[in-house]
Amino acid sequence: MIRALAAWDCGPLGYWIREQPEEPIMPGQVGPDSALGLVKSNSAEVWEKISDLAPDKEELMVADE
């Protein structure tokens, strides 16, 4: 599984998360005519999305104790 996040720290203009094109972007998927969708965010939301990138326990291959 591929997980990705595209976010920009624009200083006084705040944080922006790219929602379109949707992550993950595969080679050849976007071009000059592709739509770009950004959503203004805050640091808490960015950190929440970063932590969501980590796999859940069910997704990890660990031995049961």
C-alpha cells in the first residue's frame, strides 16, 4: 500500500494540503492540463494527516504474543 501527503508551509499564508490530484501520484498520471486543488489547513490538521500515514496495528505483520 502506498500512502502519501502533499502539504505546503506557506509561512504567513498558512498551511495548504493538495487534494487534487489525489495522492499517491503515479508516473504519467498528471500533466500540464491536470486540475490542482489545494485546501487551506492548520498545523493540527497537517500533523493528524501525517500520523494517519502510519499503518494501523492490523496492517502490520507482527507475531501475536
